[in-house]
Amino acid sequence: MSAAVAAPVLREDDRGIPRSLPLLAALVEAESRRFAAAASRPAETGLVRAFRGGAAPKVPIRIFMERIHLLTRSVPTSRGMTRIDGTSFVLAGIYLTRFIRSPAGREAGILVEPATAHRLVAVALFLGAKFGGHPPRKWIGVFQASSEGAIRAGEMVGLEGRFLRAIDFRLFVETWEFDSFCLVLERGPRAPRGGSGSVGCASKKRQADATVGEDERRRVRARLPPPAVLSN
């Protein structure tokens, strides 16, 4: 990866929390607010039902992610202290983007909304930590503790399998993808704006689609900013 691009995003604060954590949380929170109305509608597909689970955590996304990051340090391991690093959160964002934009995600009409956001983040981070950090071998219980019991530890294996199948097990990330998503994180959520072909215009359309009748809901397509598309 390009040190000049990645270093600011991966930099840690005095608690050891990388900037990529709050930056990713801000994107997820913005997307969740945008599609808040979707949480009150019935789940029409198995993928949506799975990621809504039995209960939506009441913990804010950023606090949820910070708890996961910090609690991994207390999980016993033969290698001593372990943690999820900043790279894990960047990878989690890329994987979440791939999932939402995948054919399976689009077909299911899954959204990053209050009822799905925590589980989507949990699985994306679970995969991001496996391939980008040094998590303990047995740490699924961290997600249950971080969500105050709303996400059951037993859910994670099934959700991971659904997520992986949806993205066709594409976990490899090119250097340019990583660098591009670091820039997306730095840019942060973009406010809706007018103009043909703009992201703001697309966001408004997705909002409008999300409020129409039951027969139109399958057309709703949510996504985080794609890592390969950067605005000037």
C-alpha cells in the first residue's frame, strides 16, 4: 500500500484506536440514517432476515466498533496481547462495499439500515481482522459482549457464510483498492446534492425508492462509496 495514502488513516490515538475506525463508523452511520425508514418494513428475503437477526443492538455503531477493538485485547491467546489493527477496518469497509453491491445483495434488496448495520459491520470486521490483523482464534463472543447481547455468538458463523457466498469469496484486495478506500474514508460522508450523475443525486433516488410501495422495495439499492470511485 502507499504509505503516504494509508498512514494518516491507520494512525492510532492514545488509546490505540486507529483513525480508520471512527472514519468507517461515520460512513456506516450516515448510510444507516439515510435508510432508517427501511428498518420498520418486513424483511422479504432470507438475506435481510439473517442480517436483521433477532434484535437490533441499541449501541451506537462507533461505540460498538470501539468495544470490539478494545475487547479483543482481553481474549486469552497463546501469543500474548492481540488486537485488531487499522488495516482491519479499511478491509472491513471494502468487504462491506462488495457485499452491498454484489448481485446477491442487490437481488435481496439489503440495506445498511438500523436493523442490519451492526451485523453487517460485525461480519465485515470479522473477515477484515482475519485477513488484515492478528485477532485471537476464539473471539466470536466479543461481538455478543460489544452489542450487549443483541448479536448472539452463535449467529456469526452463519452470517459469515452468507456474506462470503454473496461476495463470491473475493477477499483479496489490490493495493490501489486499499489506497482508494483510505481516501474515501478521509473524505467522509457526502451530503446529498443536485446534479446529473452525482452521488448526491443517486442517494436522493435511493431514498425516494425506499419510501415507495411494497412492490417497489426490491429496487432499492444501498451502497457505501465504492472504493474505486473518487470525487474531485
